[in-house]
Amino acid sequence: MNRIALASTFSLALALSTPALAADDTGARLYFNHCAACHGDDAEGTGPVAASMRVTVPNLRTLAQRSGGVFPVDAVTAYVDGRDVRAAHGDRQMPVWGDVFRGAEQSTAQRVVRRRIAALVDFISTLQYR
């Protein structure tokens, strides 16, 4: 096999072995598995756990409205990740999903964690009131 054919075969095998998102890493699935208990299936802050919270659970469908009509991707990504929360912002009620998505042994690759967070944030952006 010549070098060009070998390189093409290797590139194709690499592309096929690294899917964009595993079936359980879709934004919708991540949302319903990790966020809906508090934020609700409709993302309006009315999940079954919301009534027992000390604070009002935010309506995620109004994030763009509250940011001048533009969905605040960077701010939502940083808050969902949660590993760089500033102490001046007070107590954090929401889990630090950046750590949760790394796994109990913290062995999941950072690129996978970033991909999961991006998928979740992208899904939340589709729920915005227009």
C-alpha cells in the first residue's frame, strides 16, 4: 500500500473511531438526566425538586431575554462547568457539572467534558423564548 493510501485509510479509521457525541451525550439527554429534576422538563424552573430548594430555580428559557435578546453562550458554559466560579458570587446551588462529567475517579478526558457541556448549552439555547 502506498503512503497516500495508507494515510487516507488511517485518517478514515480515526474519524470513524471518534464520533462527535455518543448517544448518551446529546444535549437533550444530558438535560433530562441532569437538569430537569430542578429546572423541569419545560426548563421553566418547575422541576419536582424545585419546591424543596432554598432559592428559586431559574427559568432557563428566558436566558436570552435577560441578556438583551442574545443567548449568553460563554456565561452559561462557565456556570454549567462551575469549576471556575468566583467566591464573590456567593453560594452555588447547582452542582459543578464539570466535575460530575469527569466521573467519580475524575478520569474522563477534558475534551469529553467540554463536549458534553457544549452539547448541554447548545440544547438549552434551543429552548429560548423567541
